[in-house]
Amino acid sequence: MTSLPTSTEKKLGLVIDLDTCVGCHACVISCKGWNTENYGAPLSDQDPYGANPTGTFLNRVHSYEVQPPNLKDGTQPAAQLIHFPKSCLHCDDAPCVTVCPTGASYKRSEDGIVLVNEQDCIGCGLCAWACPYGARELDADAGVMKKCTLCVDRIYNENLPEEDRQPACVRTCPSNARHFGDFADPESNVSILTRERGGFDLMPEQGTKPVNKYLPPRPKDVAPEFDVLAPYLEPIAADAKGFVGWLDKALNALPGGVN
Amino acid sequence: MHPAPSVILFTTFSGLGFGLLFWLGLGVIAPSGLSAFIWFALAYAMAVGGLFASTFHLGRPERAIKAFSQWRTSWLSREAIAAVATLIIMGIYALFALFGAHLKLVGFIGAIGAIATVFTTSMIYMQMKTVPRWRHWTTPALFLTLSIGGGALFAGQIVTTFLLFTAAAALQGYTWITGDSRLAQSGTDVKTATGLGHIGDVRAFEPPHTGTNYLMREFIHVVGRKHAQKLRMIALILGFALPVFFLNFHFNHMLALLAVISHIAGVLALRWLFFAEAEHVVGLYYGKR
């Protein structure tokens, strides 16, 4: 049924740290790797080795340039490059769920994960229209809607070692920019991170109440002009003596200027 | 939004078909025998043909029957139910009309069903918060005016057609004028999309991939907007001005046919613009509209 649950027992989701993300796309690859051979239809590629490759991804990393305003003295601060991973935010008020005509899209009342039952999906694409974040992609081969499952087949999977029972993107992130946990618990890792670092919602004005939170980049400190090698490149003998000293003076005396 | 031919054909012809069924159901024209067959065949060809075209938009059309289940929340599901219910009710009305009996109550319910079907179609678009241009009362108003206006033209109601076409053209003009600024007024921009606006000006620097993807194909449509202003004028002329001009003369079937063809071409152009000009907020993540 495509009605949303009034509340969910748990609110599982991700915290994504825009301060530490280095834009390596490892989460994109590990996500595709896990999800193309597990839950539901594979994540197909079209023309993968040709001139115009496209494919289905559940997680994509954008990069944005942010130019801070000029300082009071008129100098322009350096622009910042911020890498921005984006996947389903598992919204509390998910517009993608209620528009579904078949009941294929649903939000689980036990943990808040938004899923697609691919056996019921007719591939009308309306859920992707309703999502402001671009979190859903219609697979061109299977004709059904694909989206982040929060690796529902990993997080409860007792066949996996305990440290692997988290979403593939979180498990793989080399810069620890992705965190998985329960937002319904105020003392969970993700709740604490959100509270302490000022975690925010994407497009709050759309009223979707996303569960996933983003942590803002920390303010950049201004490093003084500093060169590690400079001390070693100083001339050892500033004033030459003996024959070299005479040569230096003699050459300086010639017309053509002093070097 | 990508102006998919299947959806343009669907909204145009289903709109006209249900518009004609509306007038037939109201009994404004009450044909019987062979002429009833021709009228209803025309209306059903457009309504059902449009619905059939819409299934080409589906990834798995063989499961389309499941779309009747979620009427509690989904406008698409409500549309499917309203369309099929209307076609069945008007089918009964048409069957009796063939033999000269006009069941007034059945026709009246069918006419309301036809209006409801067009309204549910328009609400699929109007409900999209992600497409600010559509999220406005003008979307259902325009869909309904175009549908019953086109239906009146098909039903040969010249004065009604003239009035409804005037209203539709005015409404369309108002929709364009107010719609052009609605994305900017929606409060959603790249700053709220990324949450980075507090640092400074945000610019999309690198997309996630070198090629295209489903989201960009479906939601970002830039090329065709170049000629939008010209197309708007052409659509208004073909859709409303020319048909009214043709109908001004003493009625004959040749002129009526020209009026109908011109109107269909105009509405197709309007629907193309309806999709091509609509900006989905996901484009903000790609620095495009």
C-alpha cells in the first residue's frame, strides 16, 4: 500500500560528511558492485564500452565549486571544491511513495527504508518525477525503478561478519565520510554527529523531511605563505672570498648590470 | 521535462475524446443509429487510443492492470479507474443510443466521469512539487478547458467552442506569463539543493559522470526551448484562432475538418511546450534546467 506509515520504529539512514569526502567515487562503485548482483534486477549499463555509455546507479557523486564572498579588504577568498555524494534520503514524507499507482513503492514501518517491490513496478516513472533529489532511476534493461535500498540485504544479513553489516558505500568509504545508523535513537552515532556538526537537510522547502543528513564543510583556515624547501635553497656563502670573490667583483664591474 | 511523444499523444487525444464524451453524455447532441455509431466511435478512438499510447511510456506495460489498486494516494491510479469507469458507463449509454434510447441519468454520470478523468490526469502534473511550473491551479483549469473546448468543437457547438477557446487562450497566456518565473519563486535553488549556500555562490563544477543518464534524459530538456516563444504563437494560432476563423463561415464539413485538424495540431504543440518548458528541480544538481 502506498500510504506512508505515520511513524517508523527505527529511522535508518546515512550521515554524509561534506568536509571529509574526497570525491573518489569508491562509494559509487561499491554500491553498484553490491546492488547489481543482489536485491532485485541488475543495474544495467547500455553501450558500456562504446562512445555513449550510460547506466543505472543508485549513488552518484557531484562536485560543486563554492566561491565565498569577497572579504572586507576586497580580497577574494579561494574557491572551494566540494564533493557531493547523493543517493536516496529515505524521506519521512516521501513523495515518491504516495504517487505510485501500483503499490510497488513503500516505506517500511519497522526501519523507515524506502523500497521498490520490483514485481509490482510498471515502470511509469512517476516516482522519479516526484523525487526532487534524483534518487530513483528507471533501469533501461529491466524497465523497473531502481533506488538505494540502504543495503537492506547487508545490514540484517547474519551470514556476513558483523563489521560488514552496513551499507556497501559506508563500508568502503576510505575517508570515513559516510556514517550509517538509527536517527530515532538520540544517542546513536549519526544523531550525535548531526547534532554536533550541524547536519542539514537537502531542499527542506520541498517538505520531504529527509532522514539522511549532510554535514557542512568546516570553515577553511588561512595558512600563511610558507615554503618547506625555502630554508634549504638559501645560498650557503653569501659573500664569496678569494678567486671567486675577485671574479664576482670583476664581472659586476663590466657594463651590462649587476646580477 | 522530456517531451515524450507517448505522453503528448495521450494527453491530447484522451483530452479530446473525453471532452467529446462529456458533450455526448450531457445529451447536447443526441444521435442515434449509424450517426450515434460514428460519434461514439470517434470519441472512443481518441480516448482509448490516447490511453493505449500512454502505455508506451511504461517500462513494464504488461503489468498495467496493477495501476488500478492505489486510488487512496495516487492520482495516476485514480485516473486509470476514472477512465475505465467512464468508458464503461458511456459504453452502456452508446449501446442504447444506437437503438434510439438516450438514458439521461447514465449519460449525465458518464459526462461527470469524463470531466473527472481529465481532472485526475491534470492532477498527476499539478501535484508535482518538483516541477514548480505545473504546481498551480492553472494546470487543471487549462486541461479541463482544453478538453471540453475541443470536445465542443468536435460536437459542432460553435458558440460554446468560441467561448471555451477564448477562455483557454486567455488561461494559457496567463499560465505562460506566471509560469516563467515560478521556478525562481519556488524557493528551491542550487543553494538549498546542496545546502552550501551559506558559504558562497554554488556552481556545478563536475557532473557525476562523463555521459548522460536517466535523470538527465527524463528531466533536463534544453535544446527545444530555444524556439519556445515562436512555438507559443504558432500553438495559439493553430489551436484557437484558425479554428474559430474557419467556424465563422457558413457551416460545412470541409471547414469543420480543417478547424479540427488545426485545433489538434495546436493542442499537440501546447502539450509539447507543457513538457519541454517544465523545469524539474533535479536539474539544479546538474547546473541545468
